[in-house]
Amino acid sequence: MQESTHLIHQYLRHDKKFPHLWCPGCGNGIVLGALIRAIHHLGCSKNEIALVSGIGCSSRMPTYVDFNTLHTVHGRALTFATGIKLAKPGLKVISIMGDGDAMAIGGNHFIHAARRNIDITALIMNNSIYGMTGGQSSPTTPFGSVSATAPYTQIERPFQIAEMAIASGASYVARGTVYHARKLIGLIEQAIRKPGFSVVEIITHCHVQFGKYNQMGSHIDMLKWQKSHAIPVEKAGSLSDEALKDKFTIGVLANRDFPIFDQEYEKIRQAAMQAQP
Amino acid sequence: MAKHRTLKVVRPPALIHGNAAIARGAIAAGCRFFAGYPITPATEIAEIMSREIPRHGGTFIQMEDEIASMGAIVGASLAGVKAMTATSGPGFCLMQEILGFAYATETPCVVVNVMRGGPSTGLPTRPSQSDVMLSRWGAHGNHASIVLAVSSVEDCFHVTLKAFNFSEKFRTPVILLSDEVVAHTRAIFSPPEDDGLSVINRVRPSVPPEWYIPYENTARGVPPMAILGDGYRHNVTGLVHDVRGFPTEQKEEVRTFYERIHRKIDLNREEIEIFESVFLDDADICLIAYGSASMAALEAVHLARKVNLKVGLLKLTTLFPFPSKPVEEVLNRSRVVIVPEMNFGQIVQEVKNLGVCQTRIIPMNRYDGHMFAPSEILQKIREVY
Ligand SMILES: Cc1ncc(C[n+]2csc(CCOP(=O)(O)OP(=O)(O)O)c2C)c(N)n1
Ligand code: SF4
């Protein structure tokens, strides 16, 4: 335990003058831990990493860690990340977003970043709700649940984030949970390693907002819910539709190679520079 | 990425339009990143940049909308590359939130707005000057802004260069206002030698990373700017932040932040305020104009002088910070001031706000999608002479 927190402490901004804003028991801390461990495994220097987030509880993450950190505006993290990656391709650019951030206000940027297959890693914390603003519906709030803005139940069907990323052309798409924290480290590490647009959808809990509205119990109960509802993708093939009902798959859902925007552009740049004016 | 390069080629005079001159000015200023989304009457800038920028080792990207374009240029600039986007009214509206982020994080960048009639889709192929106040106040919250206006092909080149220089020197976005007439009017342009141009680059930190205070409250108000990835790891946020870049709600720190981002512009007004005086010495009547309206105004002054009417022109290139000193001088000296604008009266309000004397201030407004004719301005001069 001590060893493990020691590792984390090497990456935290200890000189920051106030505590983090996450509620006790929030899943975001587990994601941050997994991200730090993944980066540590990769052996990158802190200078090489750029964390770019939007706005939301989850998007506060970069502020706490000693990398190049950018906390932008709601929904647009990927647009900044795109500029950074193209201007400084040597940086490993990791975009941190919430489900509302990435799928509602930022949905357009998300599908286009995937279509371009630009070399950015997108981590999306899916807690099924708008945490920061107090529990309003998000595009991932399940049909039939309740939120601060769906007091009579949510009548919109949710987006499937990972499936959307696959359909939009991302090179690498995985889904994990904060309950399966160890597995998450590996998924994030692989995502960063993979050239092209990589997405890790991370199922997490907001017991304070979503859990409260939907009687899901404490954060522990919600972690247990993740455990009982996640099916490793390798197993899913052998299960009946009935067994898969209300469940979600975890693991690597897509890993493939498409042209990568930054690499393709470099070819254009080289050709253009060689051409006679 | 490849090293940026400057092409050493002989550039003969050419017949080019304003949008092309903006693109050339940007390249000369060292712009090596352009993100944009097509929109009339600004599209040619993106098209030219898509062709030219990779030849100079830079990057062009067509984004999914103007919000994304704005995000991408701010990202690129934070990563150390001079960046620009170009748009028109509807796109400029979409950019306001991230423009605000650039003010808050003091990220240099240039945003070109080739004005057309509005609101809404308005008059896509017709000139207008109705985004002046939007340019000053578009992003919400307290911020100082630099807004420059161009009136000719020559201007488009040189003022674009200025825009980049100001943005780098003062760590701020700069808005460059053109309009459909300037954008598409062609003129013979002789590009100056690159060596003769003064190109300013942002000041980078020289202290070791552990000493670096990214938003230090310096006297000049412009802290050195570290580039993402160059070892000066720090936090960049659009939240009001302390000198270290961490969010704060402490009264003192909040005040310090706002005051510094205003001070850095205020202290340098003299350098930033660009204007031109034509026949002002003995003028009874003075025109104050900018953009394509200033071209008609200039012609009107020449016509007036031919018939011995004592008329002068104050042509404003810098609209904000509003050049109050030269305008005050004009107000003190002339009997009547006429402000022709292709809107319902925007800069004229700034002139009136100075309220220094009894001088009659006459707004002259066109909003029919057509530019001023010198003759109609002359007509107005005669009416009030
Ligand atoms: C343009 C804009 N609209 C709305 C908001 C208010 N807002 C802040 S965070 C947020 C939603 C956050 O939800 P999510 O992205 O799911 O992140 P979480 O807080 O759940 O981690 C909203 C709507 C904003 N900051 N900017
Ligand atoms: S509101 Fe929800 S998402 Fe936000 S910190 Fe609290 S538990 Fe986490």
C-alpha cells in the first residue's frame, strides 16, 4: 500500500494549495490512480505528457498532477488537444472528459477526432450524469432513470460511448470500470501506446448525484453494481442475449489500424516543402 | 514536425485581394498553424493557407466548426506555434467562448473576422462593419481586447503582421476586422523583403523551471510564456487563477488577475493605437473612419480639398483599445466630426463617450449591404459645412 501511494505521490502536485474537489468515494480518484500508474509503466517523462480536459468534476483531474496540464472549456478538450498534437507531435496528448463533456456539448468534436484518427488518447469518465452541475441528465443517462432534469424519468435512450467511437473510426477502443481498477491501468496504458485515436470509456459512479436519484445506495454499492454488470468482452460471445441484457462489455473492443491524421499530414508537409514554389 | 522555414523566393508585385494579403501577412509574421471552417467572405484565407502553410513547414487543418477551429489554434499556440483562424459573423459568434479562454489564459493568437451583414446568416456576400462591438465585448466577462481594422490590400498584409506582433508581445488574442469589400478588392501588391520586416516572438522564460511563475504579477503585466512540453510544467485554466495557474476565489488574487490582464494593454496603448491623420492640421470638418469606409472617406477628403473645403480624416486602424487621444484632439480642433460606418453607429458611440467638447458629432450610417460612395460623404460634408 505504502509503495503504491508513494508512486502516486511522485506525480501529484503537492504544492497546490487546496484539496481536490471530488466527493469522498467518487470514482474519479481511482481513474487518476490508474492513469498515473499507466503513465509510470510507459516510462514517459512528465514533460512529454499533456493532459487536456474540458469542464466537469472529471475534468478537474489534470490540475492535480505534475504534467503539462490544460483545463479548457466545456466539451472542447479535443479541439485544443488537436492543436497541441499537431503543433508538438512529440507530446503524448491525453484528453480527460466526462460523459456530458464528450458526448453532449463535445459530441461533434468526439466523432470528428475519431474520424481523423488523430494520435490522441481520450479517457471518458461515464458516470451517467452531470456531476458538477448537480445531477442533470446527460446523453448517457439510462432510459427510465431519474435525474434533476428528468424528475418524471428519462425518456431519451443513452449513447453507447465505446460503440460510437468504433463507428466513428477510432483505432483503439476499450471500456473499463473503476471497480476493475487493475484492468483499467492496462487498458489506459495500451490506449496511450496505440498510435491514432484511442478511447477508453470508463464506467464510474456518481453516488452523490446519480446514485442518490436512483436509489443505488452508497459508492460501495455502485462499485458492486459495476462488478455484477460488467462482462469481459472475451466471454460475451458465448453468452445468450438474455444473459447480456442490461450488461455491458469491458476490455478491448476494437484495435485496428487506419491512416493517422498527424502522420498523413507530415507526408503532405514534406512533399509541399520539397515542391518548387 | 519539420523545422519551420521561410521560403527565400523572389516575389514580384502581384494583383491580389485582401484575403490573400492577410494570408501572406500571416505567413510573413511566422504563422505556422491555421485551423478554420469555410465561410463567405473569409474562405479564401483558409484555401490559401491550406496551400501555403505546409510549404513553410506548418500545419493547416479544416475543423468541424468554428468552435473547434478556435480551440485548435489556442492549443497550437500553447504548444508554441503562432496560430490564426479566419471567419465571418456566424463563425465569429461561435468562437466567443474560446476567445474568452484565450484572454483568460493569455494565449497569443489572431482571429480574422471578415465582416458581412448580420445578425444571423444576414448578408453573406455583402460588406458590413457591424461586428465592431462584438469584437470588443463578444467574450463574456472582464477582459481588455485589441481589435484592428484593415482597409486595403496593403493594410491586410501589414496589419496582419502587426496583429501577430501584438498578440505575441502582449500575450493576448488579437482580432483583425476586415469586410467583404476589403476582402475581395484586388490591388497591385509588392511584398516587402522578409528581412526588412519586424517580427516579434513571445518572450519565453529564462529562469530554471522550478523558479518559473507562469502568471507572475510583473510590472509590465506580461509574464514570460512557457510552451507545453518544454520543461516548465504548469497548469493552464480558464478559471480565474493565481500566479501559479491554479484556480482561486481569493479576493486579492482575483483582483490581481483581472487588473493585470487589463494593465498590460493599458500601459501600452500608445504602441497599440495605430491611426493615420490626413489633412487634419487646418480641418474644420473631420471624418473619423476605419475599414473600407475609410477608403471612401479618404476619397471624399480629396474631392473636398479640390473645392477648397477644409476637411480632414482620422483613419483608425486600432479600434480597441479605443484611440481616445487622437480622437480627442480631433474633437477639440474641428467644428464638426462625421463618422461614416457600415452599421447603425458603433464607433461613433465611442467618439461620443469621450464627450470632451461642443463639437457636433454626426453619425453617417449605411446598412444596406453596399459600401459608401465618396460622393455621398462629400454631400454630407457640404450639408454641414
Ligand atoms: C458552455 C457551458 N455550458 C454549461 C456549463 C456548465 N457545466 C459545467 S460541468 C457540466 C456538466 C458536467 O458533466 P460531465 O461532463 O458528465 O462531467 P462530470 O461532472 O459528471 O464529471 C456543465 C453542464 C459550462 N461550464 N459551459
Ligand atoms: S458530484 Fe459525483 S462525479 Fe462529482 S465529485 Fe461528487 S461523486 Fe464525483
